[in-house]
Amino acid sequence: MTGTDKIISNLSTTGKFEIIDSDTKEILMTNSDIKQARVMYGSGNSTTTANSGTTVYLDIEFNKEGAKKLEEISNQYVATEENSEEQNQTEESEENTENKTEEKKITMNIDDNEIMSTSFDEPIRIGKLQLSIGSATTDKEALQGYIDQATSMATVLDTGNIPVKYDISTESNQYILSDITENEAQIAIYAVLAIIVIGLIFLVIKYKKLGLLGVISYIGFISTLSIVIRYTNVVIALEGLVGMVMALILNYILVKKLLEKHENRIEAYKDFFIKMIPIMILVITFSFIKWIPISSFGMTMFWGIALMAIYNVIITNSLLKIEARKEK
């Protein structure tokens, strides 16, 4: 679940980086000023327990133009002290040495979320910003959390402003987790393969050479269906795999019928697909349902039946024709 949440978090991130004037909201720097961002680590120098440990930093390096802007901004937004003695000389109750600090601050935003608001202690001339993520710690879980946070931010900044943003609905999150374990899935796959192999052996035993041609055609159908499903970008849920298995079963039945009535293949072909009409209507309906398990089943079945209709006319029929000519 943690991995899923992280993926969803990244999908909703566009990587929009800005440094703005905290008061006027003027945009001072953007993604175009960044050269690269990376994660760095440092050991705390303090000898106290509270401050000792490892600190995670987000190191942002700016390009040539960005470095110039950063230097100008750090000069302009640096904390300054002004002696207020002259301003308060008419107020006899105040000390002449009183100081007043006036600061102009910048705000750093990523995806319009404020990361930090600060002023600069001194001008930055090296073209880099180092931002500490969290605090120094020796706790492994806390440290890993800071590293993950810094890594995500570095990746976003390195990638730049991604043009596509996904809207994630938080009202009804749907995490679909199959009740079938990996071991159970493997057993099911092996069982299906065993049944297919037995069925193909049966065709060879019963129909001899014609059966062998049927086996060759059937194996080609399995490969072609896999390619079609791959390049039509069908979502493969567990129900989609069930749809593929059903398509393979239906194709086996069709090949068997064509072998039984190889002298009248056209009639066998027509008879099979006339009986398939109700199933085809149901499959097309399932394909347009927005619920992924049902649509996955519908789409895999749809492409399975469509391929079945085309493939057997071109391949299976051609193989049987060749054998029929040899017999004559």
C-alpha cells in the first residue's frame, strides 16, 4: 500500500518550481533556471544528543543564468541591521543603541505548495542552494523518510515542469488487490497449459496430419493473440486473463470443428460464428463498461473473437487447403 501511495503522489506532481517575493508575489526564478538537483548527506557537528546524527540535504544547482539571478536575489533579500538611534533620538525613553532588523523574504514553491520562506544571511555566489530536509537524526526510519522526501523533490526538479497533470480522486480510492496468491496463479497457469497440451495431442491422435496442421495453427493463434493484446494496450486484470483463456477454448472448439468437417469448412465456420452472436454482443457490452475487471474481460474476449474470425480464415483454412490438394 505504501508503494501505491507513493506512485499516486508522484502522478499528481507536475514539477512546477518557483522562487517568489513573499510580499509582492513576483516570480523571481523558475524551472528554467535549474541545472540539476540531488540528495546529499552530512553528519551533525553538534556533540549534543538532540542535534547529533545524519542530516539530509536537497542540493539545487542552477545554470549560468540561474546562478546570476540567485546572486542578485541573495544580495537583495539579505537580512540587514540598521541602527535606529537617529530614528528614535526624539524618544528619550529608548536606548540609543537599539537595533531594528528589516528583512525581505523569498518563498520557494513546488507545485504551488510552500516549501520554505526565508531571507539570506549572505550573498550566494556559487550558484547552489542547499536545503536541509527534516533535522539531524540517528533513527533509521526517520532518516529514510527524509531521504525519500528529498529524492522525490530532486527527481521532480530534475525532470522539470511536466506538462501532464493527473487528477487523483481521494473520495473513493480503489485499491484492487487479488485474493489469488502468486503460487495459486502459477498452479492455474500450469493447469491451463496442461489442458491445452492434452487437447492438442488429442487432435494429432484423432486427425493425424490434419490434426498436426490444426496444432500448428493453434500455436500460431496463441502467439498472435498475445501480440494483439500487447499492442492494443488492453488492461490485463485477472478477469482479462480469464477472457484470454476462454478465447483459447473457443478457438480450440473452432479448429476441431474445421478438422471434423474439413471438406465443408465454410459451413462449419459459418455455423460456429452464428452461434457466437449472443456471446459477441455480450462481450462488446462488457468492453464499454468502465469497471476495470469487466472491461478487461470484455476487451480480451473481443480481440480474441475478432482475431479468431480473421486468423482461421487466413491461416487454418489455408493449411487445410494445402493438405486437401496433396490428398487429391
